[in-house]
Amino acid sequence: MKDLKQILMIPALVAGLMGAPQAFADSCPAFLDHEQRKLHSTDTVNLCELAAGKPMLVVNTASRCGYTGQFEGLEALHKQYAKDGLVVVGFASDDFRQEAETEAEAATVCFKNFGVTFTMIAPGAVTGPDANPVFQAINEQSQPPRWNFTKYVIDRSGTVVESFPSRVRPEDPELISAVESVL
């Protein structure tokens, strides 16, 4: 009899799941709902699938910048706060003319030299009219990056709650406090 009750519940369970994609889509800000090509890959990621309803730390990066060493601190934040839901996403960019000549070289810097495991997006614009859709929204809510490794703390609803310039390192107590405030 117990098995029969479980079988009879399947249509209700399926109907509940059928509504889930719409609820999921409704909870994700439109600016995240774009396919983004991953760094040095043909694979793409939709940030709604990765981060809907989760806090984010978004950073514009460059592999030939004096701040490139911050990849290490960003990876540490990713490892420390992923269990609490934080999603760290790096957007490679040559807007400030300090990105590697090739994506292969940029990938080597990120993945081999600094052991980055958080999501890295292929090079693209983060400023101006050609900015990536994520950065178009960030730039409307906050200040556009003035240099590489500008960090944006974004809450679960997609609102930029705080931004930090390049000189603020990932281990800075102010940045950590901002990250913890959105967890």
C-alpha cells in the first residue's frame, strides 16, 4: 500500500517540478541570463544557472597587470565562502591593455600559475557601449571599472552592494565584511 501511495504522488511531484524552471527564471536578474564563453574553452555558462539566488563577487581581470597576484586571494575567497553560496566570477578583459596576447596565455596565468578554480569568462569589454551585459548592468548600478581587478559584491537579488578598486586586495577586511554581509 505504501508503494502505491508513492506511485500516486508522482504526477503531483512532476507537476511541481514543471513549474520550477519558471520560478528559477523569475528569480534571476536578466543581466545574468546570457551565455558566456568560459576562458580558453568552447564551453559556455549561463550565470543564471550558476548564480541565481546566490551572492556574487564579480571581478574584471587581466593577466599582465600589477594586480594579477590577486588571483590567489580571489581563489582563497572562493574556497572559503563557496559553501555559504558565494559565486566568484572573473571577467578577463583587455580594456586597460594588460590582458595576455592569447587566451591560452591568459588561461595559463589563471589556472596554472594561480590555481584558479572559480569561473573565468573569456576576454571581452567591461567598459563602454560594448561592455559585456553583466558589466553593462554593474556599470549602471555602480561605477565602471577604472582599472583591472575592480571588485563588485552583488547580493542574491543582483544588486551591487559595494565596489572596491584595484588596490583593495581580496583579503582586505572591508571587502571580506562586504562579502559576509551578502551571505
